[in-house]
Amino acid sequence: MAGAVSAQRLVWRGGLSFEGEDSWGHRVAVSGDSAEDGAKASDLLPLSLAACLSYDVVVVLRKKRQDVRSLQVVVASEQQDEAPWRFTHIAVRFEVGGDVDPAAARRALDLAEKHCPILATIAGTVRVETTIEVTTAS
């Protein structure tokens, strides 16, 4: 069974700077040097996981007519100390602000976990923990 195919592109801009382009044509700077503009390549995996889960959390909460006013996701990732510095653990903490039922928030995250291709890809090799907390948004 063949799946959907998408194309991305990465162009070297000199030094350790690169420019990535996603399948929609949006660009992102990537760098292997903290003194240069661009995201650290290995940070993009935990960020992609957080974004992938967040999309569904927001969609599900809106469908449940929850009054979501803010969403912040804090990610802590651990990698091995030696090359290839494989990820061993990623903790993803969602902070939802607004008039949101905590049970609805947990259910939204449970559904997101079932549909996230990033999580499905890494789940067998990386320990992933998720939590969700509802706070009042200002």
C-alpha cells in the first residue's frame, strides 16, 4: 500500500547554515552553529512532535466547543551522550488556557496521540510522555 508522497528541500547557504523548504513552500532556517541564524536541526524533531500533537488538540477542543484562549507546549528532550546522540526520552507538557474541561483536554490529547505521524514514527524507539494541564487564560 503506497502512501502520500511529499517533497521537501534543503539548500546550503554557507558555513553551517541551511534553508529548508517544506512541501507547502514555507522556509525555515537551520544551523549547526548557535552563532548563526537558524534552528538546531535536532531541536526540530521534538518541535515537530509538539506541533503535530497540538494541531489535533486544538481541532478537537474546538469541535467540543471548548473556549481555548491559549496553548503553550513545553518540551524536554534527552539524547544519548555519544554519537549519534539518539533521542531517548521526550516529555511534552501542554498548558491550555481558557474555559476548558480538563477531561475534554485529556481526551483531545489522547486522540492527537493516535493520529500524529511523528509520534507513530518514533514511539518504538523513543520514550514519549505527554501531560496536559488546563489553566485560566488572561
